[in-house]
Amino acid sequence: MVDRAKSGVILTAVGEAALARTHLILNEAEELVQAARNAGQPLTGRFRLGVIPTIAPFLLPRALPVLRATFPSLKLYLREDLTQRLIAALRAGQLDAALIALPFDMTGLDHAHVSDDELMAALPANHRLTALSEMSAKALEGEDLILLEDGHCLRDHALAACGLRPPKATGDDEAFAATSLPTLVQMVGSGLGVSFLPAMSVTAGLLDSAPVTLRPLGSDHPSREIAVAWRQGSSRGPEGRLLAQTLQALS
């Protein structure tokens, strides 16, 4: 389980696995205590919710007042992070649910649908492609694509929606990447390239005063699915489903 070293005691691989399992058991025990306290009163007490960065600033400002009014005894603890880290925290029992975008590997998890969020092409306002009524993969070929950094699932969703491959650095030129959607919008508005935005962010005012033009994507499924996910077998699963139903009403 442990190895001794000059710097102290080091966990072996077996020890690391045992420690992770211990944390999971403790989290599951705490989850059962919370479920017993909340029996017959869903979404009361502490509820740990993860949210990805391409959803949090656009949905939460509308959702939080509704949740406070609908579930006044709910103590919501929010964690904003990338999808893969939220999923890992769910599987480890460190979160009760997560608000994410699909598709994603959902092994060991259950989820409930919230809404479909259309993905749209974002172009500099004076770009020649604004003359088109919709964007196809062929039209975007050869354009400088600006995407979110690796790790943001929106990057993969947008490329899949229009059938494009990730941009690659050529020679001394590096492919542009943004750390957030507001930064991405500024880069597009400055004429550095074209990109993709979820309709949710546009409705929330992300493009207000930005010199950016939107066009729909000419593909069969140009959208991502917003969903609430939780660990299979979790006692908080019914509350995750209720949370999804509440958020559906805001779509």
C-alpha cells in the first residue's frame, strides 16, 4: 500500500486506488445522509452542481433566481470547470450533478435533457462570407478558424456540427485559440478569423455592440444538447432530473 522514501511515505498504485475508493465511499455515505434529511423534500439542503464555462455565464443569471424562488431551502454550491474535470468529480462523488453539453462519454452516468442549443457561424461584420445565407463546410474551408482551447467541449461540438477538422499550425504560424467565449468574440470582431457560437450566449447578449455577424450552419444537426448529469445509482438522481425539468422551463 505504501513505500518508504527519504522524503517520507509514498502511496503505491494499489494505495492510490484504495484511497480513491475510500473517498468515494465517504462521499456516498454523506450523499445518503443528505438524501435521508431531504426525504420528501427534493432540492433542499446542500446540492453541489458543476457547470461548464460555455453555459454558466449565460444560463445561470436566469436560472438562479428561479431556483431560489422555487426551492427556497436549497443551498446550491456551484463549481465552474471543464467537462472532463466535472465528469471526474461526478464519478468520484465530489459533485451531486453537473450541467454539461453533449455528446460526451457518459459511461457510469445518467442524464436528463434540458434543451438543444443551436451552434452558429460567427464572422467579422465586413467578411465576404456574410453574403451567404448559411455556412457550409465547403464555404469555411481555407478560412482562419478561431476556436476555444483544447479541453472545451464546444470546440469539438462546433467542428463536428459542420464537418471540419481542427486548425493546425503551419510553418511559423500558430493556430489561434481563445480561452473564453468573450475573448473569442473580440478576436472575431477584430477580423482575425471566423468561429462558432452557441445561440444561448447570443441570447444572453454576448454580441451586444460587437462587430460580428451570425449565420446558421448548413448541416443536419448544428446544435449541442444541454443536459443535467449525475452518477448512476446516485440517491440524488431524482433531484438531478427535477433540476433538469426546472431548467427546461427557461429554454
